[in-house]
Amino acid sequence: MITHSKPTLDIDDYRSVMDVLESGRLVQGEQVAGFEDALSSFIGVKSGVAVSSGTAALHLSLLALGAGKGDEIIIPSYVCSALLNAVMYVNAVPVVVDIDRSTFNIDVDDLKKRITKRTKAIIVPHMFGLPADIDEIVSLGIPVIEDCAQSAGAKYRGRYTGSFGVCSIFSFYATKMLATGEGGMILSDDDRLAGIVRDLRDYDEKDGYSVRYNYKLTDMQAALGISQLKKLPSFIERRKKIAGLYDGSLRDISFPVAAIPEGREHIYYRYVLSLKDSSGFMKEMLNLEIGCRRPVFKPLHEYLGLSGYPGTEEAMARTVSIPLYPSLKDEEARKIAGGIVDRLKDESGERRA
Ligand SMILES: Cc1ncc(COP(=O)(O)O)c(C=O)c1O
């Protein structure tokens, strides 16, 4: 069986974790500080604060921006429920926007319509590794939390995603671009914001009491993160190579391959197809022992009982993600490309960016 997603780990990764175990210093020590420095300087942002997950990073970012009861936080519908949870943790009001059906990112026209006097922040994911319209969204003048859970290493007009918002968050869940098992980080150029987040992630040895959290990252995870980060450029290269193989196979059968919008670098965290019969396709791929997935389980507007999200509805009905990760072997990628060609040669569907 070719699994849909999998981390890419090698002997250097194993050694980095073993070294920490041997050192006896397991939590939020040198390795965590080293990982914070390494990722923040890679992305080009002043400070990094490591935490236990991407969700924790979103939660603390909202708290650091002062979001609370009555504040509105804008989030897209087509994304995992972690964003909705973070908004609910701070008792704010989620305002859900639609996506652009050709990029899966926030639809800026819909976003503009949903801004009110109470809008406190916008959380902007760069879906599937393709940067969102981040310049335009930042220019609206509302604090932007960039969600780089799927876009570590992707660039927008030559700058890394994660360097545009008032802060950005990353996830290092097992199958993300950088894997530490679980893990996350907040990056920011704003010392005050970074200081608040740093204070809130850890409850111990504080002079005055206020509610704080245990969102610490371990040194084993951080050491793995440092080791993975060294390989990020080669991971991206490999992802692009496999995407190129899939693109080429689709072009061979004249299946439309959508262009990547100008000024953006797609790093193919996910490679998605847009299909009329997405369920039938997934079943046939399963018969070939190729694991495909719907990349979003349930859209947020559905959880909230809302309607009026045509871009998201279309994406939910049609989008299928096929396996693409650096450790995918050449022969596996060729088998997947062959399976796609066999299944889709008589279809008129559309593959989106
Ligand atoms: C866009 C996005 N944001 C946030 C998260 C949450 O990250 P974590 O699972 O590390 O809490 C995810 C996780 O899948 C995600 O895809």
C-alpha cells in the first residue's frame, strides 16, 4: 500500500534525538532555543517561540493580539477545525469566509465583505503549500496571523511565507513539511507579541499569577526539527520533482493543469486533483493500493450550520489529494502517475493549482 502521507526521516534525524536522550535535558532547553533561532532566521523574522502544536501557536497568537469576547476573527471555511478551535478557546466570534476555488486560498472579495468594526484579526492559511494573496490581505490594515502549517519554505514574491503577518504560525505534526511528531512555532518581528507568547507557553517560576499554559516543546522534538529544517530545501526540490511528474502525466492526456498565480512558489505540501467523480477515483486508487484523501474533512461553515460558501462546497465535492512526499520512491510516484492516467484519460475534470 502506498500511504497518502508519511514523514521523511533518516539516520541524522534518529541521531539528533538520541543525542538529546543521552544529554538528559529533555524539555525546552538548548535544542528548543536552537530550533527557534534556526527557523526564525531561515524565514527572515526576528523571533521564534516554539510550542507544542500548531493549534497552541494559533491560540497564543490570538491571546497575544488581545482577542477575546465579542471580537471577530476571520478564518476560511476550507481548512481543518484547528483554526475554529483557537478562535473558540479565546471566546471570540469566528467569521467564516469562502475560498477562491482555483487556489483553495481565502477569496479576498468575500473577505472584504465580512470585515466589520469588530474584526480583530484574520488567520490566513497558505493552503496546500501555495501562498495566499498575502500582500493584498495585509494591505487591508487588520492584523494578520499567517498560518504556515502547510507552507514552510514557500515564497511569495521572493519572500518566505511567514514573514508578512504581525505573526505567523507553523505546525510540525508528523506529516507536515517539517516533522517533529507534534509541535509548532510562532514567529514575529514584534518583540512585545513574542514576549507575551513566550510568557504564556509555560506556567512555572512566574512572579505574579495569571492564567498560563503548558504548551512547551521537548528538546527531542526540537532536535528533530533542527535536523529536518536542514533538509527543507531538498525536501521541496523532491516535492517539486514529483509534482512535475504528475503534471507531465496529466498534460500527456490533455487533462488541464492550472497555472500557478504569478509571483508565487508552490511547494506541494499537497498535490490535489479536482474531479467530477472524486469518490469513484479514490475507490479505484485504493484498488491499486494507492491511498488518496479528501484534504479537508469537513468545512467550518458546515460545523457552524452556515450557508453561502460555493467555492468551499465545490472544493469539498471535487478535491482529492494524492500521495506526494519526499520519501515517496520513484517507482511509487510512477505507479501513481500511471494510475491517474488510466483513470482520467477519458475524463474532463480540472486539476487546480
Ligand atoms: C492550516 C492548518 N493550520 C493549523 C493546523 C493545526 O496544527 P496542529 O495539528 O499542529 O495543531 C493544521 C493542521 O493540520 C493546518 O493544516
